[in-house]
Amino acid sequence: MSMATRSDTQSPALHVADSHDLIRVHGARVNNLKDVSVALPKRRLTVFTGVSGSGKSSLVFGTIAAESQRMINETYSAFVQGFMPTLARPEVDVLEGLTTAIIVDQQRMGADPRSTVGTATDANAMLRILFSRLGQPHIGPPSAFAFNVPSVRASGAITVERGARKAVKATFNRLGGMCPRCEGMGSVTDFDLSALYDDSKSLNEGALTIPGYSMDGWYGRIFTGCGFFDPDKPIGKYTGKELHDLLHKEPTKIKVEGINLTYEGLIPRIQKSMLSKDIDALQPHVRAFVERAITFTTCPECVGTRLAAEARSSKIKGINIADACAMQISDLADWIRGLDEPSVAPLLAKLLHALDSFVEIGLGYLSLDRPSGTLSGGEAQRVKMIRQLGSSLTDVTYVFDEPTVGLHPHDIQRMNDLLLRLRDKGNTVLVVEHKPETIAIADHVVDLGPGAGTAGGAVCFEGTVEGLRASGTVTGRHFDDRAALKDTVRTPTGTLEIRGATAHNLRDVDVDIPLGVLVVVTGVAGSGKSSLIHGSVSGRDGVVAVDQTPIRGSRRSNPATYTGLLDPIRKAFAKANGVKPALFSANSEGACPTCNGAGVIYTDLAMMAGVATVCEECEGKRFGAPVLEYHLGGRDISEVLAMSVTEAEEFFGAGEARTPAAAAILDRLADVGLGYLSLGQPLTTLSGGERQRLKLATHMSSNGGVYVLDEPTSGLHLADVEQLLGLLDRLVDSGKSVIVIEHHQAVMAHADWIIDLGPGAGHDGGRIVFEGTPADLVAARSTRTGEHLAAYVGTSD
């Protein structure tokens, strides 16, 4: 055997490069983590479990993923880093073996009304190129099909500097795809003038009913000093010109009290300040005004397509780009498959891969023109996953935040297959998850706890799924929990009728929803559950809807401010000490003068992460020293805000500090399982499940008779679901009607009545496939939900 072909029969020694097969975390202290140390195997699927608020996200997102992103950012030059978000180093002693982290979280995809599923995934960009190359008649480049690009025309003299200068007359045209009437929004607005002002009053008498438009501030000075109308004359007696100037006048420079200002009519100003944002992103009182005063109607020129007539005139095989974007994605993929054009073959292949990824991930029922702000958290997360499915990258760390949220049990297996595929390509997959079906496929499990908040933040178990089952931790004990079907169900006290519901994919649905009982509306993702309930029930009088929109709040917001708890507390302090309530607000007169009530002082270090140091004056208490001398029941305001909900419940429930209004809010917080939260904890540090329950607690004070809850189990541990079921029972037993949109089998099993939509998603759904008790659904097994629920409760044939 020659030297060239001889092989070495001895196994080679392990190469030093192959020894780095672990991600090591030592001494993590982010948020509530208590010196956590773990070793995570690379190229394996690791699932992080634990009750809501136990520290899972703090370890995975706040520590491992955050440090990976920070270190990648540091590879860029200081100039480039100046344009990037600055990330602080997490509080951790040692982090070794990190690889590039790709984060796929549940953050909504932005509230920009111009953003659609197509623009967010680049599918629209590829479609625009396709139509610019193949569309007949040919109208121009891809920008001619873009609803965010307006048409521009200009003409005039330009100077050409070539040898001797000479002026040349030139015209410039750029064809954009934006509909000029609605400016690419798809809808036009109509104002109900009676909701803007009371025409029997003058401006000085407070005629304006628009939030923020007070005559006491700058608007009052502008209206008084502009001279376009008389602020003391009732608006109903204005001449046509005066009314036009009040409502529609274009921006005009004026001088008021020696200051140069711009006057603009009310309607264009409202359009810029309120209507340019997504309605869901507005503050509640502004949103209420917009819904009351403004009607959104489909644009008559583009018929809601957002596109100009030219863009809609260019077609491929009789289909224009608006038709293509309105198709269900699974149908669009079939249409693209039928285009045999060698000149654009690479583009067709790439576009088809993107569309097939939608179908594969269970989102084939969406359309590309669906506004991205209307996607649920689970749908948004899966749309973000689409970019990763065809990636050739390996040895990457993928970080997922509850990828099964919003998925029917039928779809969870498909999601599990995708996670395993990413792992099998040689990637490290880290998943924060509560569903036992996904925990079961893990190679490695890290269970955090034992409790939530300050009672959590420690590793209770690390090992295999079998080891978790036998571990005796909260997750281990509840891992095989199965809710049983009820022996008896409640009798309805009435019905809520829905007739001819046609929103989105609903097919003229008629249904009677029983009242006075626990009703669960279920069906695969995209079957029409939310369209039916939010479209036909949520807007009615006496209905309190708790949807999935995220809680918005800065680091100055906390559970006390969000729930309105701080108001009765401030009043109680003010009454006990004979001073005004504003002193007991860290955002008002009571703020520490050094840190302005933030508790910390931020030092900006340009492209490096800013440094936050605890304020030396107030020692992080956020209040000025004189304020802390006032006491209620022997405690100052900072000590009260440091209390947990449970402690505060006792404190305000009896004795010298007894405050019934505060105690009532605290009782509701304890009811939803948030007894461990401290009153002053910033909202930005709460987990997803905690935010959902905080929102539920605030709505429980409403006087409505019907509660609509949209997936209240999202972000909840198996042990917390039990507590949620108890809360739902208490609501129903107190005389309320509860309608829950839900996929969790424990909630289905606990229901008095189930309404199942389907049989599929998109145009394959939109029908009622079952109405009845859970026992009847299990017995019939006529739907996908029935089959999965029967398997869940362990019913044999």
C-alpha cells in the first residue's frame, strides 16, 4: 500500500477545537436570578421551564442572547456602533462558549399602519420585481408597484456643468405605486364634527372636546392670538370662512405674544398627530376619542388595495399585484408555481420558497396584504421564523420565546418538527416553553423556580425530560397533569345571538353563545375564532374584552401606576399628613431632585452602553428626603412601594393604614396570582405571563356582564393554569358570563360549552364545526379539536 493511500486505523485524538461543546453561564444575576450557573450542551435542543416570573427569560434572553448580541456589535467600528442600539453587559461573572444568537421573540411586529405581512417578510419586494419584469403593460421599475412610494413630478431649469455652464430645461417624473387619495393607507377618514366641538359654545367656553386641546395651554394662546376667528363667539355662529380656518386651514406662520408659531386647522393637525399612528398604539383616552370621532372607510379610488390605478393596470396572466397580495398565501404559492418564465427563474424560486415557508409553518391562511399590527404574538413570532427556515447557517444559537403560543394542539407537532430540524442542521436551540408537548422533545431541560419573582431565580433541575418527571419540582409534579371533564356543567341563563357574521374568513356564521357559563371558543390557528368573537361580541355594551395587545410602559411605570393603585395610596398618605397627594408621586412634586424620580442616574457613553448608577441622594428610593418623613401606618411611601402585593393587602386591609379602595385593587392582583410582585417593580422587568395577568386584574374591576379573554393561558405555567381555572370559575359563579378564546386542552375540558371553528384555516375554515359540551365533543371526535381533547383526557375508544 502506497504512502498516499494508506489510512490511519487508530482513532485520532480529540481536536482541541471540538472540546468547546458547552455554553457555560456562571453567576448570572439579571433581574431576579440568584447567582445562577448552568452548562448547556451545544447543537442540542434545550428547553427552559418554570412558573411565570421564575427567571427563564432573564437567563435566556437577558443573559445569554443579550451578551451574544453585544459581543457581535463590538466587532463593528466605533463609527458603526454609534448608529446601533447600545447594549449593557449583563450581570454575570462568566459566559463561555457563546455562538451567534438569532432571537425569535413574541414582540408584535410594530404598530406602523403601512406595514403588512408582505412588507415585513420581503415577499412584497420580490413580487414588485416580478411585476416590473413580467407585468403587461409595462409601467416602470419595482417602485411603481410600491404603495409606500408616491408619484413625483417636477420641472424647471437645471444647470449642467460640462465645459461651459448652461441652463437646460428639464422635467422629472417618478411613478410610484401609492394611491394618491388615501396615501397608501387603504382607508380614508371622515370626521364627526360634533365629536370635535360643541358648536353651542365658544372656544373660550371650552367648546373643543379633543384630548390635549385645552384653552389653558399653547393651543389656547394660538387660537386666541391667530386672528382668524373670534374665540368668544359660539362656533355654531361662525361664517363659512371662519369655520374653514378653524378646521382646514393649511399651515400658516403667525406671531403670538412676540413668539413665532405655526397655525394649522384642527383636522390636518389631528391627522398628523393621531391618525399617522396605528390606533392600537395610542393612549386609551386618545384611542377612545379616535374611535368616537373618526370613521375609517375603504378608499373609493383604490378599493382598499393602497395602490394607484397604474399599478393595478399591469397584470400577469390576468392577475395584478393587488390581486396577488389579497390571495391566501397557499393559493398564491400555487399561482407562482404555474409561472414558467426562465428569465426570472431565480426570483420565482426564492419567492416560492418564502411562500412555501408560510404554509409549512402553519400560516398559509394569511394574505400578504394583512396589516402586520393585526397579527397575534404567536403569528408574529412564526412570521419571523420564516427567514430562518431556509438558512444554510450552522452552529448558530436560535432563541425562541414560547413558539407554541396561539397554536392548536394539531399544529404543535409541526412546530416541534421545525425546532428539531434547526437542531439537526447543527444549531443550538434554546426554547422558553410551558407546553408539555414541546418540553417532551428536549435533549436537555433547565427548570427554574421554585416560585416567581423574589421566590424564584434559582435552578431547581437540570437534566433530561425523564429526570424532570421524577424530580419533584413544580414543573415535574405538574408535567403529566390532565384536567378531567366536568361531571356536570352549568345551565345557561340566556343567550347572546350572532347572526350572519362575515368578518375575514367567516362564512355567514349564525351562533347562539350561552350566557352565565364558561364558554370556550376553539379551532386551529386561522379558523376564525378572533374574527367571530372580537368582530361580533367585543364591541357590544357590557362586554369587557381582554385581548393580547401588549402592556406599554416605561421603566417609570409599575403595577401600582398601571392598575390605578397609586391614586388611593397617595390620597391616604396626603390625608394622614395634611399635605397634597402630588408629593407622593416620583413623577411629580415628590421626585428626588437629583435623579428626577428615576432612582438611578444614567451616564451616556456614546457607542458604549450607558452606565446606570444608583442615585446617592435618595439611594434609589426615587423620592426627595422631605417626602420620606411623612408616614402612613409607620411606613413611608418608598417602603410601601417596596412591599409585595400580599404584604400590601394585609397593610391596607386593616389597622391605621386601612384603605378600602387600595385593598380592592390588591385583592384582584392576588386573585390572578400576582401576590409576589412588588408594587414598585418596573413594568419593563415583568414577564409576558405577568403582564397578561396584570391586564386581566385591571379589567376585573369593570362593570361588564360578559368577559371575553383571548388566550389567557399564554405565558402561564402548568401550575398557574390551575389557578386561572379557579379564577374563571369564580367569575362565572359571581354572575358573569365568560367567553375564552383558547387552545389549551385543560381550559377546554373545564368549559361548560365549546364552540369549535374550522375545519381548517383561512378559506378552509370560517364555519362552526361543533357546538356542545366538552363530553359530547370527546364522544363524537368529529373534529381535530375533539380528537386531541379525547387523547388529552385519556378517553379510550
